Amino acid sequence: EIVMTQSPATLSVSPGERATLSCRASQNVNSNLAWYQQKPGQAPRLLIYGASTRATGIPARFSGSGSGTEFALTISSLHSEDFAVYYCLQYNNWPPIFTFGPGTKVDMK
Amino acid sequence: EVQLVESGGGLIQPGGSLRLSCAASGFSVSSNYMSWVRQAPGKGLEWVSIFYGGSGTYYADSVRGRFTISRDISKNTLYLQMNSLRAEDTAVYYCARLADYADYVDYWGQGTLVTVSS
């Protein structure tokens, strides 16, 4: 089983600041990594797939990078609506039981 | 427009059974792989099961042998039959569509809450 870890668990940021979230896989997942944003009481929303491709309608301030085992999600300038929990998902292994990271909560400093 | 609408959640006693439904619109469940993902209260996301078309169905270790995923193409609906329910199965269950030609989730339902308690 591929284990995903995310750091930090909580990131306190002020609006307008840059935020960088990390995701690490216990094995090589190539570029088969996605990022999701989840707000309280809502379903997750797809932000990034293929490690670095923004989903439709996602603002350019969100960017993804990395491959193999080390990945990052960067929010270049935080907006108030970006305070949420962010999850990474690896979808590389077979059989296809994929794994999420534990999440990073981005809250207001 | 792609939409996924779950139903069937509720309060159930330990050892009981429940069937969740996910009505899809805007696409056919025969043309995309489909999954169930759950989230226990205050916790993270857990991949539960996947209907992988002709390649079969797969389950997380935590539910294998107790849960069964299926689909009805004529109703364009995905199901999750949950038997021998345990307190640790308490969660919001999300229906999820996997993207065309790739295995990440691109659309989510709003979720349905399953509470296992006596």
C-alpha cells in the first residue's frame, strides 16, 4: 500500500501571502497525483491533476509541482476563500485502491 | 452538466445493512469508472471502493467482504451495499466519478451520512 503524508498539518497564513503545501508518497507514483480543496460541510473540489495541471475553472494562483515521491501545491497569494483543508491523492497503483494524504488545514493567521 | 446525487444514508444499528444509491446525470455510468469515498466525522478522506468497468471491482481492506459496489446502467445509478456495519463505518459517503482516461476524481456528489450506532 502506498502511504501518503502531508506537511504541515496546519498552515497559518495571512491573506495575500504565499502558501506552500507538501505531499510525499512512500513509493514512486510518477505524476499520478491530484490535489483537492475541501471547505466545511462541502464535498472536495478538484484543483490539480497530473501533479501540475489545473482543473477547469481553477484560478492561476494555484499551481502544482513535483513527480515521483515529492509534490507541492502552491497558492501564490491567498484569498479569503482559500482557507480550507487540502488533500493530495495518488492514483498510480494497481489494483486501483488509491490513497489520500491526511490533509493540510490552511487557516488565517 | 455532470451531477451526482447520493441517497440512502441514515442511522443503522451495528451489524445492520444499508444500500446507498448515487444517481448520475450529464454522463453515463457505463462510460466512466466510479467510486465511493468516505469521510468519518472530523477526519480525512478514505477511498472505499471502485467500479473499474470490465476490469472489475475493488475494495479497501477495511470494507472488503462486507461492502459491494454495483451499477445499473439503465438507471444510470451506482450503488454501495453495506453489510455487517460497524461503528467505525460511520461517515459521510461520497459518490465520485473518475475522469476520462485517468483515475483521479473529477466530480463528487454532495455526500450522504451513515451513522452506525445502537
